[in-house]
Amino acid sequence: MGWGVYMTEFEKLIAKSQEIGIKVYELETFKGKSGYYFDNTILINKNLSYIEKRCIMMEELGHHFKTHGDISDQKKVENRKQELVARRWAYENLIEIAKLIHTYKNGLKEKFEISEFLDITEDFLEGTLQHYRQKYGTHFEMGKYIIFFEPTITVIDKTELKQSI
């Protein structure tokens, strides 16, 4: 029987990526970028924390699944749009609304607690919330829950609301 090895969420993403034929390399010197995707290959800045790498990795996977061609020239409007498409894909695939509700069920309310619990950066959490605000407006209903995206994350259990009336 083996000892078992703990893998970070970032390492799990690498393994899943390799299973579908994407090569992942961490580079020591990576000027001006945190990550880069091209031709079934993801490059990640090795000097980032594993949580930062996880967030960057998801965006680079978004490029694999959602964008095409060389979009490195961000002066072009079409390339900026594709960058946004990849980022939105990352937000929705890493932090589904159900996970935000799960943080509420665990008593987490502050952004730093939520981001730590979800193994993401606070910036990634803020980007996710901004994306959901743009997509759904101020709130979204899922089952017995209403999740508000502003001014901060607030989740209300509708059954508790009915009991207090």
C-alpha cells in the first residue's frame, strides 16, 4: 500500500490538462506575463504561488477551449474580446455559483475567507463576482437560495426568510 501523495489543486489541473494532451511548463524567467497558451501548450510563471498558478492555469485552459489563433496583440479589439471569453470561462468553471453558496453554508462571509476556502486569489474572486454581476445583475436565485453579488457576497436561504415573516 502506498503512502499517498497530496496534490494541490494546481497540480490536479496540470494532471487533467496532460490527460487531454496539453503540455504544461513552469518557467523560471517569464517576462511580463503570468501565463501563456499556444498550440496545446501552457506556460506558467514558476515564481507565483500555487493558488495564483491555479487561477492563471484556468484562464489558459479557457484559451484552449474557447479562443483561436494568436491573440497576443491586445491592442486589437477582437483579441481583447477573446481574452475576456477565456477569462469568463475560467471564472465559471473554477467558481460555480453553487460553490459560492457552499461558502455561505460554511459560515464564510469575508472575501479573504471565501477566496482562501476556494483556493483562489482575492482578485480572481472579485473578477468572478464582477462577471456574475454583468451576467445576472445584482442577484441570482438557485433552488432555495438567493445570492447577491453586490455590495458584497450575500446568500439568503429563502426558507429561513419565510420562517421569520
